[in-house]
Amino acid sequence: MIKDYKFSNKIKTFSLSLIIIGILGISYGFYSAPSNVEEAKEMIANMSHGSDHGGESDHGGESDHGGESDHGGESDHGGESDHDKHVFNQLHNKPWAAVYVPALFFMMISLGVLAFYAIQRASQAGWSIVLYRVMEGITGYLLLGCITVLIILGFSALDFNHLFIWMDPEVVAHDRIIRNKVGYLNIPFFFLRAAIYITGWVLYRNISRRLSLQQDNDNDISIHKKLFRFSAGFLVFFLVSESMMSWDWIMSIDPHWFSTLFGWYVFAGMFVSGITTITLITIYLKSQNYLNFINNSHIHDLAKFMFGVSIFWAYLWFSQFMLIWYSNIPEEVTYFITRIEDYNLLFFGMVVLNLIFPLIVLMNSDFKKTNFIVILTGIVIIIGHYLDVYNMIMPSAVGDMWSFGPAEIGGFLFFLGIFIYIVFKEISKAPILAKGDPYIEESKTFQYYNLD
């Protein structure tokens, strides 16, 4: 008999504890942030390494927050007061960025799972059907995840922070490069695009979920066909909207820089993070005697995806980095110079976590079926891709004023707690097995044969 999941008090208490701790950390981050230029100057003076930060902000994001003289010769802001304002913006951005990074990260995990789910539906894969309800539970976070990101973007548009400098009319007036992009980078069009992305993603998630539950009772082959057609159509929308989302919500933080590979790069990160999350939750539920119909072959296949997509991510990372570094075009290479000089350990460390570790560990076929090793690798991958998102946001938002303090740790724990609460609550709302799918028996008896 298949036992459906019940939302346990242990998970509820754990997630709520994370949320409370996270709120305390975030609150401290905002409380300790400067409210004016004078407070920012005092903070810099009090830092033990203030002499380093006080004179080196020109490589910590100047092209993004006031260093227009590097791009087009229009340096109308070149005084000490401008430098002080620039440092104030970086320090003022710090708690906002500390919240934005995990908000974006966990939203993209849910979105990556949605893409994986749609691919399984569109390809009519047999092995993964027993995982559908886990995937649907994770995508249950998508709407709230998008809303939290949208709220932070809204605060940026209302000038509560300086994360997106192209939203500041004063900056745009003195920056020729950003002025040339105002047809795309303007606030009304920005939020219109965001509404379209979110509506499309959430509609697919909710409709596919409803059809999946309906299929449990009807056993109607027409529902299976609807899900196939709907998923195939959604993937076309997803490929376009995900790329544009990455330009809008991540790349436009540094509006002087662009990469035509960026959409694929962001997709690879969210995709492997989503697959890894499916794996970790599946192993946990199985350890609690729920997913008894899932065997080692299912875990093996999930680990194969973790391995393969990690290689794909690394290929895109290297392609983007190598081509830009080799061409040495100032407008492009500045992006990597900032990260190598100010974020060296994090920048190259996340490559080790996201490529070297999974490559060495998951290359072995037996390790892919060993839960402890898969869990360990999964945790490393999640941390590594969180650092990847951190590396994409922080250098442009806060320059060399970064750190891992209460706000950064609190932000991660806060969204982790919300994510865990919503995902496990959503999993408990439906039967744990999508029993109405025509290929369900094939999925339950799936076996991977190692021909070697």
C-alpha cells in the first residue's frame, strides 16, 4: 500500500525556525546599513581594512555605479563627493542584495524544476513519472518566489535601493550607453515583461498540476495527450522568457556589460540546482518510508542528470569566460576583472564546487546509487550554485564591499525556510504517486542496466 505524505511537525518547526533566524539576520543587515553619505564614510573609516576599500572602489563596480568615464568620455560626476556617494550606494545596497540573491536563487530552483518537469512530459519519459508529485511540490513555490523577486524589483523602481542603476534618471542622463538602451531598459516595459514571464510560468504550473491530479481519477488518455502538447508548447515559451528574465533580473544590474550566452548560462545553473533539489527531497522522503516505489535506478538517473548538467554548466561558464577574456574588449572584460580581483576565492571556488567535485565523485556509476554520496554532492552543488548567483549579483551591486555577514546568512536561511515549508506542504496536498499516468507501471519497475 502506498503511503501518502503527511506534513510533519518536525519539518514545520524546522522551516519556521529558519524563517525566524533569517528575519533576525536580515533585520540586522538593514539596521546596520548606512542611511546617508556621512554614515557610510564613518563606516569605511572604522573598518580595519578601510584603507584598502577607501581607495580601490574604482575596480569594484565603477562602471556600474558612477564610473561612466570608462565608457564614452562623459565623466560629469568626477569629484570626491561622487566617490563618497558611490561608496554609500554600495553599502546601502548590501542588505538589499543579500535578500535579492537568495530570493532569486530559490525562485530559479523552482523554475528549473518546472522546466525539467515539462521536458519529462513533452518527451513522454517513462522512468520519471514516479517523481512527478515531488516535482509538482517544488514548483508550488514558484508563484511566491516570483512575487518576492518582483517586490524587491519594485523597491528598486521606487528608489529604495540602487541595485539597478538604469532605473535612476540622474545616472541615465549622464551615461550614454544606458541612454542608448532606454527603449528596452525602462521601468514600465521592464515590469510588463516580468508580468508576462510570471503569468506564463505559473499558468503552465497550475494547469499541468490540475490535469495531473485529474488524471489520477479519470485514467483518460486524452489528459496525457493534453499534457504532452501543453508541455511542448510551454517549453518554447520558457526558452524565450527564461533568457529575457536573465537579461532583465540579473544582467541589467550591470547595464554596460552583456553576453549573448548569458541566458543559457543562467538556465544551466537553475536546471542542475532544480534536479539536485528533486534528488535531495526524493531521498529524504524515501528515508521516511514514503516513496517505496522509487528504487536505486531512479536515484542513479537523477545523479546522472546532476553529473551531465554540471558538465554542461561548466562548458558554458568556460565558453563565456574564455571568449571574453581572450578578446579583451574593455566593455566586456571588466565584468570578469571585477570578479577576479575582488571575488577571487568565490569566483574560482564555485567552479570547483560546481564542476570539479561533481565530476570526480559522480563519474563512478556505483556512487550514483549511493544515497550518502549523492546527498553530499547535492549539498555541494546547491552551495556552489548559490555562490554562482552571488557572483552574478554582488560585484555589480556592492563592488568590493561584500562579505558574508548576518544579512547574507539570514537571507539564505529565510528563503530556505519558506521554500521548505511551501514545498513539503504542497507535496502533502496530493497523492504521492501520479497513478493515472499510462506509463506508471513502466516507471515503477524501471531498472538501469550497467552493460559494463
